[in-house]
Amino acid sequence: MPPKPIKVMANSADLLNALADNGPMSVADIADVISMPRPSVYRLLDALARVGLVGVREDGRAQLGTGILHLADAALKGIPEVGAARSAMQRLNDMTGQTVYLCTLRDRRIVCLDWVEGTKVTLMLLKPGGSLPPHAGATSRAILAYDDSLRSKVLDDAPLQEFTPQTLTSAEQLEADAVLVRERGFSLSDEDVTIGVAALGVPVFDSNGLLRGALSVAGLRDDILPHQSEYVTLLREAAEEVSAGL
């Protein structure tokens, strides 16, 4: 059993993540989601509220506190990829109206570091701080295609989780997709994470040629696929700008 301080920190992280994923929650709901007795949830909420990480609404439900904003802003400022990509991502959003993602690899998951929300769709499964497995989504498959070590590990785990009927789950499908992504220089996610949603992704390298992540443009399928050539060109230009900043 881990030492008590570590257990308390782990429980705090679980509670904060539950609020981040679900929005305002009652004590009963929190207890169910993180498998913790209600008295323990009350004590933990009180402690987190004292340091501004949790707030309590008039209806008694808990929500993330304003202290989270300071921590989130500081965390983003400490990530080089975010600073290098911000202006390019905003410009992509302005030119396409679609959601723009910046993602990177962390512990065999593709983590969203930052996004600029599009104006046309709110169905996105991936949000800042969230993650997807390397076999699903445009940024995931762009990274997987260029990371041989990651791909070897992922293919060993096949068949993989299926999000929709379009998700690539077999080793053969993913290896063929990696070859295609490298040949044309971009990935195409066509309803492989969410039905009705498509995305285009390109890898991002630093000035030394090291893979640092991927950029993508995502939105409704009917808004993305007809503009594939245009959006890929814009993505490549943005990726070059980010690379220069790294």
C-alpha cells in the first residue's frame, strides 16, 4: 500500500480529473466515479477548497476552482511546443473555422497539449489534457507513423480498441496506414474516433529533426474532406513555423 500522503495526492488527482471530465458533480456522484466513501469525499473537497482548487456551487455540487486556472496557465507556459505553436494554431483556426489541435506523446498516449476551438462542431472527444491511444485520430496516427519504437509496441498489442467501425485495430491496417502517412506526409482520420467527424494531421519536428508531436485540423466530415488539399497545405505551413520555433 502506498504511503498515506501519496494516496491522498492520488485521490485528489482522481477527484479533480472527475470534475474536469464531468463538470459540476454532487458528492454522491463523485464517490461513485472515483470509488471513495462519501465522508472521505467531503474531507477531500474541503481540503481542496481551502487552496482554491475546488469550489462549491449554490446547489451543493462541486466544481473546479479558480486556482486551477493559474496552474493550467503556468503549465502551458512551461511547455515549449505550446509557445511555439500558439500563433500558428490561431491562424489555422482563423483560416479554416475548424478546431486545431496540438498533441504529443506521453506514456504511450497521445495527449492534447493545446487547442483552438472551431466554430462549427462541439462533438470532439479529445480536449486539452485529454488523450487518445496512438492508433486513433489524426494527430495520433501522424505520430505513430513516424515513431518506429512506439509503433512496434502498439502493433504488439493488436487488435486494439475500436471507437467506431472505421477505427484501425489490426497490426496490418496500422502498418499500412503508417506507410501511407509517410508517403503523403499527412494522416486522415475519417470517423475513426467519432462518427461524423474527420481530421487531417501532420507531424511536427524540431530543428534537429526530432519528432515533437503533431498538429491537426478537425471538424464535421462534410466540412473537412472537401477541403483536404487546402487544409493539408495550411497544416504543413503551420508545422514548419512551429518547427522553426523549436
